[in-house]
Amino acid sequence: MRIIAGKHRGRRLHIPKNLPVRPTTDRAREALFSILNQKFDFSTSHILDLYAGTGSVSYEFCSRGATEVTAVDQHAGCARYITQTAKELDLPLRVYRQNCIQYLEKCRSKYNIIFADPPYALAEETFQKIVNILSENKLLEANGLFVLEHGEQLNFSAESLFVEQRKYGGCVFSFFEFKN
């Protein structure tokens, strides 16, 4: 895995083999950030990375100038790896080892961008619960964006907050906007 752009562009990261992760591919991350770069100034954005896994999306935000990034993952090895890598690269990254749904239910912060990459095998109801909690608890700033990475079998286009869907190989990004 490598960081695609920004201060740490081209930096290769070696992921421990014992982590239960499916990192977002370089190609998909590059496409995602091409979209996000047009909509946000990362240096003034508060960003949340749920189901952070290896932290690849968090590192990309930080490398591109984000000053407030929070990564949440319940796996001890993942949280430890993200914390260690953030320290080595001197990234402005806070890491929480916690269940993502529980984190969202208790969260009182607001974010400009929320990215979630849950295991593709999660029940569709869990994906739906994430969207509902974000909406009910108003965790996004005005004109904030929620990006959900999921497999091809799910389709959220009927959701009222759904904006668009982009597919890159077996990876799908669904975009949701929460207008205030």
C-alpha cells in the first residue's frame, strides 16, 4: 500500500499480515480523492474515518493537508498499527479503538467528511443503521458528505440522502449529503 498524494506522496506502508482488513485499493482511493478534492479544502475540514482498518484513507487525508482526522476501528491490531504509523509520519490523527456504531451513538462532534469502509459481509441493516445514526444525530456539518464503501450487492439509491454511486472494480462508493 502507498500514500498517493500530498506531503507523503509515494510513501509505501507495509501492512502486518495478521490484520483482518481489506484495504481500499490505490486505484479506488485515487478516484475517491479526485472527487473529494473538488468539493473540500482538507486543511479546514474535520474528518472521520470509520472502520479505519489499515488507516490508508486517514493517511491520505493527512498527507493532503487535513489537520483534524479521527480514525475509529475496534480491532486492537488495527488501532495499534494506525497509531504507530501516524506517530512515525507525524500525522494529526486521533485513533479510537472502539466499535464504530457505539462511537457514532455517543459522538457529539460534527464532521465535514465521514468515510466508512465496513466489512462487505455486514448485514445491510448495519449499513442502514450507520446512515440513520449520522442523520438523526446530525454528525455532519452543513453541506457535509458521507461516503460509504461497500460491495456491489448493495444499492442505496432509494435513500433520501443519497447523491451518487461510483464503482471501481468490486468496490462501490455511495455518497450521501446531509443538507441543513
